Amino acid sequence: MNAGDVDLTARLGPLVLKNPVATASGTFGYGLEFTDYVSLASLGAITVKGLSLRPCLGNPPPRICETDAGMLNAIGLQNIGVEAFLTEKLPELHARGATVIANVWGDTEDEFRSVVERIGDDPRVAAIELNVSCPNVVKGGMVFGNDPAALGALVSAVRPLARRPLIVKLSPNVTDIVACARAAVDAGADVLSLINTLVGLAIDLETREPKIGFTTGGLSGPAIRPVAVRMVWEVRRALPGVPLFGIGGIETAENVVEFLIAGADAVQVGTASFRDPGLAGRLVREVAEWCARHGVQRSSDLVGTLKTRPRAEHRYA
Amino acid sequence: MNAGDVDLTARLGPLVLKNPVATASGTFGYGLEFTDYVSLASLGAITVKGLSLRPCLGNPPPRICETDAGMLNAIGLQNIGVEAFLTEKLPELHARGATVIANVWGDTEDEFRSVVERIGDDPRVAAIELNVSCPNVVKGGMVFGNDPAALGALVSAVRPLARRPLIVKLSPNVTDIVACARAAVDAGADVLSLINTLVGLAIDLETREPKIGFTTGGLSGPAIRPVAVRMVWEVRRALPGVPLFGIGGIETAENVVEFLIAGADAVQVGTASFRDPGLAGRLVREVAEWCARHGVQRSSDLVGTLKTRPRAEHRYA
Amino acid sequence: MPVNETLRILRTVRYDAKHYSLFLQAGRVGPATLPGQFAMLQAGDGLRPYLRRAFSVADVATLAGVPCIEFVVRVVGVGTEALGRFAEGTPIPVLGPLGTPFPIDDLRVSDRVALVAGGIGLAPLVLLARRLAERGVPADLFYGGRNESEVLKRPDFERLLGAPRCRYATDDGSLGRRGLVTDLLQAALDAGTTYRRVFACGPQAMFRTLAALLARTGTDASFALESEMACGFGVCLGCVVPGRDGRFLTVCKEGPCLPPSAIDWGAV
Amino acid sequence: MPVNETLRILRTVRYDAKHYSLFLQAGRVGPATLPGQFAMLQAGDGLRPYLRRAFSVADVATLAGVPCIEFVVRVVGVGTEALGRFAEGTPIPVLGPLGTPFPIDDLRVSDRVALVAGGIGLAPLVLLARRLAERGVPADLFYGGRNESEVLKRPDFERLLGAPRCRYATDDGSLGRRGLVTDLLQAALDAGTTYRRVFACGPQAMFRTLAALLARTGTDASFALESEMACGFGVCLGCVVPGRDGRFLTVCKEGPCLPPSAIDWGAV
Ligand SMILES: Cc1cc2nc3c(=O)[nH]c(=O)nc-3n(C[C@H](O)[C@H](O)[C@H](O)COP(=O)(O)OP(=O)(O)OC[C@H]3O[C@@H](n4cnc5c(N)ncnc54)[C@H](O)[C@@H]3O)c2cc1C
Ligand SMILES: Cc1cc2nc3c(=O)[nH]c(=O)nc-3n(C[C@H](O)[C@H](O)[C@H](O)COP(=O)(O)OP(=O)(O)OC[C@H]3O[C@@H](n4cnc5c(N)ncnc54)[C@H](O)[C@@H]3O)c2cc1C
Ligand SMILES: Cc1cc2nc3c(=O)[nH]c(=O)nc-3n(C[C@H](O)[C@H](O)[C@H](O)COP(=O)(O)O)c2cc1C
Ligand SMILES: Cc1cc2nc3c(=O)[nH]c(=O)nc-3n(C[C@H](O)[C@H](O)[C@H](O)COP(=O)(O)O)c2cc1C
Ligand code: FES
Ligand code: FES
């Protein structure tokens, strides 16, 4: 089989992507910064930086630091605002053939509703992704993301206004990811994205200050991949019919395949795009090659095929 | 100042250690396996493999796999049982001058109580550490560790029987680590250890099976350090009087100092002892050297000295 | 238009235990680079360092006839350590040229400018000196370092600018004047020299003093700033400095070369 | 008593793209090693690979007069890849010798033993062949590989054991018989040869076939097993195989050399 013969289509409920390799919010700018390195049209989708109703200035620096096999960030959701995005960025994204996911957030339920309303049924937006899980805000996301009831309430409030497919992006900083997933789905989410960053802290020993101005930051990169794969698998097992984006530490085609087998219908490449801005484009080809090498005709045939063994209870001597 | 002049004493409530570098349960065997590489008496403490009432056989292999900057394990708490430990291992540990922490677990509250009772007031055991957080069991630990109420009930049940200082080791797989910490302390824990492993999954793409026989495993190593440091800081801030062991991805003296600054009174070295069995002993010296270089007379002066800045709310343009 | 390419190491020249020059094939990055721009270099394919590191393009020249880019590096951590240990021929992923260069297009031979370097801040000034020399714009160098051996690439500066135009300050007085580089510039200004523009690169403390000094004299300036970077091309928003207008400026895109007047030094 | 020391690379000899021998200074590990024991090697100080990797000590000898330990390595992933790329002189942290060796103390010159190697499983058999030869115990080698070029260290085996005692099987018939190494042994047993003990190292499938074969003939045996290891010295309990008695055996401490009868092959 040739890589060209592999059907890469990824179906996530109402959202159909040409392939399962998308990019993650906050790691791909507004997409247009990447046109030198990758053809936007070749990607499954691009998710843009989290948009709020008004332009947001973000947190005072330092905002990022490297950690082992990853990084911490507390950008504070700096963005140009939904209005500027729709008028200044979206037309060119559309012209370039990009499948655009608009990641959105608010400090309050009202703000969430207003951003979603502003996008309306704009067909140039393939889907809306609610970021209920950004850990870098004082009020806002955190409150919704880590409590199934609050999360359900938020999604219920937004759902009627969302006239595009609705993705809810979950926080991994919870005891029970399945409860959060269920709350979001019961409230009307079409697709779930998991995971956002884990909350972490790193300290500058000389100043005894956090390396991140906000004190804590979101941990991303290869370090978190096993946690992300586990959560995708847990949600897939509990809610087999729910379409999922897998996110967390993806760097290689093998990583993409691992998420698909765990139960993700598609993935989003995050931090690794900083290391190599051309990565996502290359992964599309490499996933096809992996499938061809392994005789997999449709990449969607991989989804959720993890074979688990029964778990034994403790045996004593 | 010379390294020899630094006072390394670590005071954790009723538990006083000669220095803040201990070893973590499950990564240091029963201690005696390390005598070729480190003088046990030179360490702050050694924590032995989790002991149960009866010898436990553990999980079928594969039990471990490497991940980026860490590893997954699901040993299934294989151990020789508390009886064999007390009669076959403890005498030699004691003769060698080791400060011994007995990590214990049970499938039920009754089993927890019985192990703790069996240890009684044996003065050769410096402290008892309850593992309420091992994620690799079907019943048992998990249930207690991730729910503050269940955790509090367990600690309350065990506390009256514990005649040695009582440490409770917390699971990081929770939404609110402070709630768990508070429940344990309210129920009578003298000291808290944090963190145990994060639950993760890694997949063998060729077989489409989990790389770990138990499906999921506990993620340890440098990958989890930022999460551990954050949780230590959160608990320290919320419960400033509670003595803490910091655990998670410690490899260098700088890592030890980072945990101390975040709020740990002492640390436990885990997975890194597999990489280098002599590490913990070297860290004792290197922490002293770090303190000397930085004019820190007592390593305990570092504890909880993180200087945080006020967190700003979102500012909009 | 930045290029994402892999360039081989042509040579590594060590100055001392902490400093070296790294010569890479010029690739497409070299010819496209303007003074003050930088590149993101990946040191190895491992996890430590994980992210690319930012380095000013110090010079674009030839090495034994082969077109090359030069980086001058101070070892401060894993990335700068690793980059200095690679063998000749090792392929290094390079993304560049990046960022806003020093503004020099409007300068004429009748203008006189100052180059102010503190420590490793010399790096972007070599290529700047070269371009100014090519265009005949007279430039005075003020270069401060800890001691004589930490003053790097002196022959290049003196060849490009003329030795009399190069003044040095060292902490221990081992070269030039004992003291700070900003004292040197102050002295020159006090002596009545006026500069059409001051180009500077160095540590935070130097920038602060210099910003105050230049604000007083109303001298136009461009500072090549640094900050921790994850991407280098404006998408992570990690590298920002607080601007005068309350907004944050990306050092990688709006900078690294920024007028000091654009920055809120009180908030840095 | 294992030693935790750092030994320098003396030489790396490549056989083909996937196989090489790594010669380290013997240190204190070398002289202490018995056949069948292994060492844990750290490949670099980075995070990938993170844990040490286990390798049988293939031989303890001298290289240009310098005492050395030899490892024969097949490249399968990051660790084996990295170890093969280091320059001569690179210091490698080594923990060893580890584990239970092949049982040979009771063997006499009147005994005859068999060495069975599958693929990279040749590694521990070289030192074994050397010690057996030193003690005059006659040993037949049965060695199976994919093709001739994957049959490694043939000259060593033939010098130590005598060429006529060395029999080969390859998948493609390019050396010796076409087929499996277990077929070779089967043929020898069928021809009436009896062995006091069979020493074997190879892939899981070979072990399984061999275990069944030897159980049928009631032949005593010792298998040098492999499994994923985190520590190598009995503390992580990660490397276990299911034992006949329902317990789990640590491959690193109770093994790697174990009698096949101790293992529950149905549960492996
Ligand atoms: C636009 C730009 C141009 C630069 N040009 C050069 C150059 O020409 N030559 C040169 O030697 N260095 C230059 N730097 C600095 C260089 O990027 C850092 O020294 C390097 O990233 C440190 O990497 P590391 O892995 O060795 O150290 P790390 O282990 O990452 O860090 C070690 C220490 O350096 C600090 N640090 C890390 N990154 C930076 C940074 N970007 N700026 C300031 N401090 C930092 C860290 O906070 C830490 O305290 C430049 C930086 C920028 C942003
Ligand atoms: C006691 C013992 C002795 C050994 N002796 C030798 C030897 O002399 N020469 C040699 O080339 N190899 C030997 N091995 C195997 C060697 O340890 C592995 O090939 C090595 O760990 C793989 O590391 P890696 O980083 O290259 O691959 P990884 O990226 O870690 O793994 C690549 C693949 O190899 C598998 N693998 C990893 N470790 C092992 C293992 N220990 N056994 C089997 N499969 C594994 C993984 O599951 C994965 O599928 C020995 C193993 C043991 C336990
Ligand atoms: C610098 C940075 C900024 C981010 N900003 C956002 C954001 O605005 N909205 C959001 O939903 N997720 C954001 N994320 C989270 C990522 O989309 C992704 O979920 C996370 O980084 C895990 O994936 P990774 O390990 O591949 O990076 C951000 C991550 C990083 C590193
Ligand atoms: C192989 C292995 C076995 C472990 N067994 C136990 C155990 O029996 N009881 C326990 O409380 N923690 C156990 N742990 C958790 C460690 O004690 C420690 O909390 C965790 O590994 C994080 O620290 P690290 O990153 O330094 O390894 C085990 C960890 C590993 C890697
Ligand atoms: S470094 Fe990423 S925006 Fe500047
Ligand atoms: S490898 Fe750790 S016990 Fe065997």
C-alpha cells in the first residue's frame, strides 16, 4: 500500500477533517504566522489562540520556562479579541483553505456566550472550541473546568448560541476526567478535546521566585503525554460514542497513532510546533506512511483499538 | 562557610531527620540492596517498599516502561509482607543505623489497621507512611486516596493504632490536593508526603496493547517534577504548619532545594535511584555544598521561602 | 521571510571555558540576515534542552571560502553547553532570520553612531559594524566586559570600525578603562560627542542605565533585547516585555531591536 | 558485589548498521564478571534514554593490551542507538556485574555442554565459551541468525570452542543450515548427543521451543533471560517473569540465568 492510498479522513460528529492532524490553541498563533513552514490547507485543522470578547493583554512576564521534556506557560490568554480575529485573520485563513477551529474563553458565562454569539454561524469557522480549562487565570476558566457541575452549566448556557460544531476542551487537573467529559457531553458538546496543560511550578533558586510571573504555569510537552493518552482512553472507554481530540506532547507520527489507538479521532499538535514550525505538516505525511507500512487503509480504523487485558486483583502468597 | 558547617537537620513534627534527603518507597527496595552504593546511615531516612499484611505477589508483567523523562510502573505492590520485613530486614537496617520509614498499604481499612498494629511502637521504625495513593490496584489505595472523605475516614481509623509518627502519602490525581491534605491532617496525620505517581498510559503500537500489563501505570521521574513542586507549594500555603515530604522527579541538589523553597521540610528521592543507586548519598553532600555556597546556615531556613508576586486579573485593551 | 533549515557546523572556536564562536553553513538564512536579527537553534534532538535557543547572528562571512553564519555564545546552561560540544559536520536545525533588525536604512556617511556592548551583547554588533562599515557610516564602539579575555572579537571590531573608534571598559581594568561601559559612553557624551543613534546590546542593568542616560540627552536608540523564548516567531507570546502603552511587546517579532522609549522600564 | 563506576569507551566496532561491539575499560566490573552476568549502562546524561539499559558482558579481555569489557549490541531504540554513537574516550556510567551467572562450577572436562544462541543472544555466550574453554569443558555451539552477516563473533567462538563444534542456522541459508537454531539442536539430540547442560540466550520464541524440547528430553538447562529493567539490581521489581510456583522471579537478580523449569511458560 502507498501512503497516498491511505484514507486519512477523521470524522468527529458534525466536524469532518481531511486528516487527523490538527494544531492546538496557543501554539499555532492565528495560523498565518506558519505559512512559511506549512501549507495550512494540508492540515486537518488549525486551532487559533484562545479568543475573548475584548482584546486581552495577558500576564506580565516572565511567561514561560523550560522544564524537563516540556515547558510551563502562563501567557494569560493574550489575544487580539474575537472581533479583530474575524475581520483581520479569518478572511486570509479562509482564502488559504485552512479548516479553522476558534478556541474561545471568557471570564464569565456571559463573556463565553458573547464570544460564541459573535462567531454565530460563520461558515469559515469549522468549529468552536471552549477553553474551560486554562489554569492561568484568577477567575475564569479554572472554575468551570475542574468541577463537572459548573462545567455542565457553562456548556448548557453556551450550547443554544453555538451555531457551529461545539468542542469542549477539558482540564486534566481533575480527579475524574470521565465525570467532566460526561457533564460536557450531557450539556451538548459535540466533541471533546483533551488535555489542556497540567498545573506546575518551577522556581528560580537564586531569586527564590517562581520562574513564571503568575507563580504557576501550564505544563505541556512530551512530559505530559502518558497522562493525556490515559485520559483519552478513559473517556473513550466510558463514552465510546463521543468524538475526541487527543492533545499532549505529540511530536511524532507514532505519538499520533498512539492517541488514535487510545481512542482519539484526531489530535492536536501543541508545544512541538515551537520546536519545529513545520512539524504538523510533516506529521500528516508520516501518519499516512505509518498506516501504509502497517496495512491500515483508513487511519480511522485505528481509533479506539487498544486491546486491554483484564486487571487482576492483588494476589497474596 | 564550609559544607560541613551547614546544619542539615530536618524537623517534621515528631520526626526529626539528620538531613532532608530521604528515599521514596518502591524505589529503594528494603534498603539493604543499596549498601554497596550508599551508607544508609548517612541518609535522612529510607522509605521501604510498601508493606501489606500478607506477602503480595504483585502484577503480571510487563510492569514498567520508559516514557519521556520518566517511566510508568504498575508493580502491583509486590512485597514480602510486614512480618517478614520486621523479622528479616529491619534488624539489619537498624544495625546499619538507617532511619527507617515503613510505607504500608492495605486493600481494606482493616488491612491498613492490622499492618499498622503489627508495627506497634517498634522504635526501629522512625515513622509509618500510609500509601493511600497507589494507582495500580483494583480495589484498595485509589479509593481512599482520591476522595477527601474516604481518606479522612481511613486516617481516622488508623491513627489510634499508630504508635509511631504517622505520614500520609497523597495522590496527585486529584482536583484539589489541599482538600486531601486537610482531610488527612484533620484526621491526625503528623506529616504529609506528596506526591505519588500520576496515572499514565503508554501503548505498544505493534501489538496495540498497553506497554504495562495493568493497562495504566504510575508516571514518575523528572516529567512530573513541576506538578509535584506545585502541589507542595499549594499545601504549604494552605496549611503552613504541616510538615511535608516533597517527592517527584528529584535528581539534583538543585531539585532538592527547589522543593524546600516550595515548602517541603524534606524530600524523598525516587526513580532517580534506579538511574544511579548512589544518588541519594551524593545529594546529602551536594545539598550541604549548595547551602554553603549560598550562605545558608541551616537547610531548614530554605523551607517555604518562595517569594510569590500578586497575581493580576485579566487586563483588557 | 524566515527559513526553517538544517545547517552543518563548519567550525567551533573556543575563546575560554565560557565562550565560543559557532560557525554554521550560511544556508539561506545567512544571506537573508540583517544586523540585529537572530536565529533559533536546536541543540540536539533530545529532551534536554527541549526548546530551541535564540542567538543573534553575529556575522555573515566566509570560512575558508565557504559562506557561513557565525554565532558568539556564552555558556549559561544546557543548551549553550550542548551547542559548543558538537563535532564539526553536525547538522543543526536553524530557524531564521527572525525579528526586527537594527534600523540603519536611514543612516548616511555624515551621521555618526555609537555601538554599546555589554558582555555577550557584542554578538549582534559585529554584523552591524560590518554593514555600517560597508556603507561608510562612522561608528564608535563602547564595549564593556568583566576582563580583557571576556572582550571578544576585538580584531573584527577594530578592523571594521578602526581601532581608534573602539573603546573598552572592564571590571578589573585589564583592558581599557576600569568601570562600566555606560561610563565610557557618558564620558563621550559629556565631552560633547553627539550620536545620530545608539545601538546597544547587553545585560538588563546596562539597558536600564543606558535608557535613562539616552532619555536625558534625547538620543535616538535601538536596543537588541533578550528574553526567554519558546518559538522565536511570534506565536507563543512568551517573550514579551512591557511596553509604554500598557501592551506587551514580543521581543522575537516586534523586537529584538526596539527603541528604549517603547519600553516601560519600571515594569521590566 | 556490583560496582557503580564510570568507564571510558576504548573502541566501538561496527558490524553492520544494526550491530556493534562496544569496548569499555575493564574497571573493577570486568574482573568481577562471571559468564551470564550483565551490566546496566547509562547512555548519556540526557533524558532520552532516561533509564540505564541492560547488556550482557560479552567478553572480558584486552584491547591493545588494555583490560576491557566487551558488549555486543543490537540497535533497537534510543539507548542502543546512542551508545553506538559516542566517541572513544566518552565516560559511560556502568553498574555491574549484576545477576545470577550461568551455573558452570560443577562442570568437568568429561561433561559436554551446548551453547544455544539466537540473534543477539550470542552476547553472554562468548564469555561463557571462554571460561569453558579455559576449564577444558567441551561445548557445542548452536547459533541461529537471520543471515550470515548477523552471525557475530564467529572467529571468537571458533577459536575458543573449535570450529567443528560450531554449527549455524540462518533464515536464508546464507550460513549453515537454513532454518531455526532449535532445529539444529533437535537434530543433534536426535542423533544421540546428550548434553550435561544447555546454555541458551535468544528471543522469547526460541526460549519457548527450547524449553519444551529440553523438558521432553529431561536435559538440564540455564537460560539467560531478558526483560525490561529499570534498576538491574532487584529493587524496582519491574523485570519479573512468572515462576512455576506462582511467584514472580526477578530477571535481574534471581536471573538472568534461570533454569527453564522454574518459569511458567504458559504465563509469559
Ligand atoms: C534575541 C536573542 C538573542 C540572543 N543572542 C545570544 C547570543 O548571541 N549569544 C549568546 O550567548 N546568547 C544569546 N542569547 C541568550 C541565549 O538565548 C541564552 O543564553 C540561552 O537561551 C540559554 O540557554 P541554555 O540552555 O544554555 O540555558 P538555560 O538552562 O535555558 O538557562 C540558563 C539561564 O539563562 C537564562 N536564560 C535562558 N534564556 C535566556 C534568554 N533568552 N535571555 C536571557 N537569559 C536567558 C535562564 O533564565 C537561566 O537562568 C540571546 C537571546 C535572545 C532572546
Ligand atoms: C539481562 C539483559 C541482558 C541484555 N543483553 C543484551 C546484549 O548483550 N546486547 C543487546 O543488544 N541487548 C541486550 N539486552 C537488551 C537491551 O537491554 C535492550 O535492547 C535495550 O534495553 C533497548 O534499549 P533501547 O533504548 O535501544 O530501546 P527502547 O527504545 O528502550 O526499546 C526498543 C524496543 O526494545 C524493547 N526492549 C527494551 N528493553 C528490552 C529488554 N531489556 N529486553 C527486550 N526488549 C527490550 C522495547 O520494549 C521496545 O520494543 C539485554 C537485556 C537484558 C535484560
Ligand atoms: C504557550 C501556550 C499557550 C497556550 N494557550 C492556550 C489557549 O489559549 N487555549 C487553550 O485552550 N489551550 C492553550 N494551550 C494548551 C495547548 O493547546 C495544549 O492543550 C497543551 O499545550 C498540551 O499539548 P502539548 O503538550 O502538545 O503542548 C496553550 C499551550 C501553550 C504551551
Ligand atoms: C517502581 C516504583 C514503585 C513504587 N512503589 C511505591 C510503593 O510501594 N509505595 C508508595 O507509596 N509509592 C511507591 N512509588 C512511588 C514513589 O515512592 C514516588 O512517590 C514516585 O515515584 C514519585 O517520585 P519520583 O518521580 O522521584 O520517582 C513507586 C514508584 C516507582 C517508580
Ligand atoms: S518567542 Fe514565542 S512569541 Fe516570542
Ligand atoms: S530491574 Fe529492577 S528489580 Fe529487576
